[in-house]
Amino acid sequence: MLKQSLQQKLLQKLSPQQIQLMKLLQVPTLELEARIKQELEANPALEEGAEREELDDLDNSQEETSEALEEFDFEEYLDDETPDYQLTARNQGADVEDKDIPLGSGTTFRELLTDQLALLEATPATRALAEHLIGHLDDDGYLRRDLESIVNDLAFTQGIEVEKEALEEALGLVQTLDPAGVGARDLKECLLLQVSRKQDEKTDSDPKQVSLARAASILTAHYDAFVKKHFAKMQLALDLGEDELRDAMEELTRLNPKPGNSGSESSRTIHHVIPDFLLAVEGEDMALQLNGRNAPDLRISPSYKEMMDTYAQGGKQDKATKEALTFVKQKVDAAKWFVDAIAQRQHTLMKTMRAILDHQQAYFLSGDEVDLKPMILKDIAERIGMDISTVSRVANSKYVQTPYGTLSLKSFFSEGLSTDSGEEVSSREVKKILEEAIAEEDKKKPLSDEKLGVLLNAKGYNIARRTVAKYREQLGIPVARLRKEL
């Protein structure tokens, strides 16, 4: 049954300016520069440079306006037939800072392997399969796909029938390349390849050969015990003394578990960190400023302003003139919105960062993580009278350059824990003490999470075992069993 009714709803819609501001707030300095460059290229009504000061002399102002209009031919602009190189000029001196970041070039890890492959003796078919396998290697240098799947891929996607034995021969060729261990299918094979390469490089009389042979035996017959660091079990099985086992383990710990990362160039993207804020600390005084690259000089083109005034005051207008006026107005409005959004971004960034400085003043004066106070997004949002999502966007991918290093804004936010005295402390402080406790432990008998919890409780921090485990994992520290050493 159909029914008609009237309903009243209260909706909030974001304006284009608000959407643009939210997008600009969350981008770091490097991306902001690219965004500004993009806007400058897309909107001719937006220019770099400070706003022109109004002249006191009206005649001079009119003369400048007349000259600007004479230099700008609107019809030629609409035709857009003038080459770009005739519309650009580089009038910068040698002392002007070039803000473009150069892109590095070099040989990738896979290209290095392919170049080595060309120097080896192999049949064209084996060489082609070896190059195909190199393309399947991950960034760590491992072949994660099994050979059967690669055989099927070649058959179904390229119509090439290949025996598994031929692929194994090609893989053996790849595994002879540098760095040693590349082309392995798992960690065990990777380490064995490296041990075998070391054995081949040393003479039979070299005393290291004994330790390498024991290392190979550990990997071949007692790999599980090696991974779990069951030293007593390995000693008993191999009939080794403690010093002999230590020598073999030292050989194993020198091996590279990720040979792909030892290439001169990795295929991974290099991320440049540019501080968004600059903080100077002198005694009890702190001076904060925004990175100048966050505050570009942008203005609305005076020529476009004047054109808009000229068309608007032209009396009766035909269709072409109205379309031209509409075009100019759209570009001027878009430029104004962008300039206002950049200014609002600067204001919001500084307001948020000053609130963080006030909340964490003790830390910024000392640089000691123990002085960090518990702080969440809500604390700063209430201080500056803005929404939590706004603070989150500001903290996202932003960095501040301090006397203690360039730090992420996110690192200043942490949960709070209570001590026996009822004082609120930052989880960062607890993590630091936890890290120090693990660094000072007896590596022959490393502390379990439960014992670490007891130690922290004895220092006045109310913390459970599972919270200790969570903080330990966040610090990238393995469990006690894997921290054990001889």
C-alpha cells in the first residue's frame, strides 16, 4: 500500500570549502606542495606571490590596471593555442632555494640479479626460466610460490609447457647469485644456502670450517630446536660443549635472513620526512613556528579580478560575454576558496600544536620520555574547541623538529596508567621502563611477561601481565624464550 506523508529532517551538509579544508589538514608538507602545484596549474586565477598593496596614488593604480588589461588578451586565452614554453619564465637567481626534491635513480634488486645471470653459463631455456623466477621473488629475496603453481601459470597464461625439474634447475641457477641466500623458499633454506656459500669460500684447513659444519648440522637436523632456542637439547644431540655451540650459533647469527634487502637499491618507495613544525627550546622558553613550506605566498591574479570587474560593468552583455564572465568568476571563486583553505589550515595546525606544547610542556623542556603526560585526542580537542576528527587529521603524518630529533605528532598521544600513589602516568613512560628492564636482564635467563609485570608493580605501576605483553609487542621485543642467549 502506497502512502504519502510529510517529514521534517535536520541535515548538515559540508560546503566545498569545508571538504577542501579537511583534505588539506591531513596531508603532510610534501604532499601539500604537490597539491598547491596542482592547483596552480589547474587554475590560472591563482598565482604565487604576496597580495599587492593598494597604492595611494589613484592615477598610478589606474595606469597599472590599464597596462595589465592590455597585456592580457582574453580571446587568446580562450583559444589556448599558445605553447606552454612561451608562457613561462625562470627569473630566479642562483641563491633562490629550489624546493623540488630530486628523485634518485639506480639499479633495482631484480635488475642486479638479471645482470649477474647474463654472466653465467646456461642454456637459453634455463636462462629464460631463471629470469622468470627472479620476477617472482619478493622484496626479501624469497620465492614464496611453489614450483608447481609456477608450472601451471606458464601453461595456462603463456601456453608454455615446462617440467618441474627444469624449473628446479633454473632455481638452482638463481640461488648461485649474490647476495647469498637469494631464491630460497623459506628461512631454513636461506640460511643453509649462506652457510654452504661460506664453506665453499674457505679452505678445508680454515678453523671456521668446523663451526660452519656444526651450524649446517643444526639447520639440517635440529632446526626446530634452533628456532625455539633449546640450547641444551642441541648440545646433547650434537655432543657439543658450551663454547663449541656458541661458536656455531655466532656463525648463524651473522647470516642475513632477508638477502633481498642487501641490494644497492630496493624496489620499495623511499619516504621523505619533512617537519611541519620547527621548535626551538632555550631554557624555559619555547619558540614554535610553522615550516615555511606550509605557508606559501598565494594570491588571486589581479588580472582576473580586473577582468571580472570589466565584464561586470560592461552594461548589456551578449551570450559570449556572459560565458566569459562566468568562466572568470568560477576561477576567481575557486582561487579564493583555495587561498582561504590554506590560511585556515595554517591557523588550525598552529593552534593544535600550541595546545600539544602546553599539555606536554615538561617533556618539551627536558626531552625525557618519562615527563610525557597521558594525552588523548579528546584532551587537545577540548583545549582548542574543535572536533576530535580535526585533531586526528592534524596529527596524521605530521612531524615536529625538536632539539631531541624530528618526532611524529602521534608519538605524543598515549594512554594513561595509574600508580600506587594515584598519579596518572603515560604508557610511553611505562614502555621505556619496560625496555630498560629487558635490556638489563640476564640473557641466559630472560624475564617472562609475568616477572616483568611483578617488576613494574614493585616500582609502583599497576599493570597486568597481558598489558606487559601488549607493550612488549608494540616495542617489537620477542618473548623471553626467543631472547635467550648462551
